[in-house]
Amino acid sequence: MLLHSALLRWWPVQLGQFVSQDWDIGPDEVLIRRIDIAQMTTDSQVAPPPSMGAALTADEHVTWQSLTAGSSRQQEWLLGRLALKEVVRAWAQERGHQLASNDVEIHIDEEGAPYARCALLSGVGGPPVISLSHNSGVVVAAAAEPGSLIGIDIEYADRRTQVLARALTPMETNFVTAESASVLDLLVAKEAATKALGVGLRGAVARWPVASVTALAEGLLIEVSSASDSGLVLPVLVLHPLDTVLGICYVAPDIDAA
């Protein structure tokens, strides 16, 4: 999905003024950072600052420049990189390491999942595992201990789901009919679960069936059956902050997910 039109008008401001917010939500083991695009400047005349080079590595800067200037793709790419770098830096700071943005390299694997590299974190087992999601106005990035599984997904609560509802399994339809969960709750859970495995949903809604829905004080616990690992069930915490639906899939490193 393309980001909000404000993103098309936004150009990188001085990075010293750029702040992603610490979002204290979800499991204690997961760090989450949030960027609210609507709070950014919409001045289309702002030029790329010299400090841009301080946030990106040399290779990242080349990639950023290779994208069409001012396009939604370029800005989406940049915000994603910044959010992921910020959450890695926050994770490192909790462990006594002060990192600059360009100490952290963000890469994408063959399945399209992000991962971080940082030589300065070799003493703590390497950088955290990371995940990224965005809708038209919010970017969220998550980080957790190396070796764990982490996936995050966020959608606006008013997203249309009529077409998606047709792909639900009979059990999932029963969950919706009984008002145990909405169609969007189930979709967000599936997106987060597939991201945790590093593969993404890719429209294959029916291939990742929901096994159970449990009501919690803070939201829902939705278990998603893996389409790629027989017998693996992934727990997803689904929350409803403000006008969004947020899914967080976290599996600790000491849990055998094989």
C-alpha cells in the first residue's frame, strides 16, 4: 500500500530533528518504534540535508538516490530504513551500546524480510531480529533478541475487508460470526505470523489458517497455523490502539520452532 499523500510532500528534514517514538505496547521482550507521518512537515520545498549521509551507510545512500526523487517509493524506503535503524539503536542502548544510525546496516533477504548488520553488537550475540510494517499514516518497527521470531503488522481499523472475508476458512468465519474476532483481526494476525517466519503472507490468506482465538484483557491472542512448517502454531497478540489494529508475533529464542 502506498503511504499517505503527506509522504509524497515530505522531504527529509534535518535528521537531528527526526524522532521516532518509543511505543510501549505488546510483550516486554519486544521493542517497538513508531513514526506518525502526519506529524512530519509537509513543506515540499525542503531539500535533502547534508546530514542525510550521517543516517545512511554509503550503500544505503546509493540505493536511496537510485529511487525516483520525491516518489512515494523513495520516501517509503527511507522511513522504513530510519524506523528499523532507530529500533536497533534503542535495543542496543538497553544493552549499554550507543550506536550511530550509520553503524546499523539494514538489508533485505531473498524472501523480502529485513535484517540488520552491526559489527559493534558482536559482543551481545549480534543485532536483534527485526520486523517492519506501515499503513497510510504510520510506520512501525519491532526488534527482539537474536534467535527469536518477531513479526509485526499494523492496519487502520476501517480498512475494507469484504473481499478478504471470502478467503476465510469455515472455522475463521465462525470466529467472525461469533464476534470473537473481526476479519481484520484475523488478517493482521496472519500477516504478523508470516513475517515472523520471514516469508510474508503474499495474499495467501487461506494457506495460513487460524487455529484459535482467545480474549485477553488487553486484546486477543490469535494462534496461526504455519503453512510452511507442519505442526507449528504461531501466537499473535492482536491489539486495538487508537484507530488501528496491531499484530505482534513473538516466539522466544528458547522455544523450539523447528
